[in-house]
Amino acid sequence: MDRQRSCAQRLLNQQKSDFLQQVPTIPLPAAIGLAFVGGFVAERILKTSAPSRLWHYYLTWRAF
């Protein structure tokens, strides 16, 4: 159990260091712009009848 815990901690630390190395390479305005465009596209797609209906069916099914 201790070996598994230490391996998991080592993996998390490695992922954290990899993430921290990659984050500065993404400019903040580009990330915000991509999020805005992605949200706009998702909204346009979900407002059409078929995906909207499927989304409502999914939410209804999930409620049960």
C-alpha cells in the first residue's frame, strides 16, 4: 500500500511539473479567446433543434 501511494504521489508530482512547464507557453489572451469562441460555437450548436432536443432528453434521463 505504501509503495502504491508513493508511486501515485510521484506520478502526481510529475504531472504537476509537466503542467507548470506547459502553462507559460499558452498566452492568456489566446486561451480566453479560444474559450470565448468555443462557448459561442457550442451555444450555436445547442440552440438548433436536434442537439437541443437530445440535450433535454439527456437531462431528463439523468434526473431519473
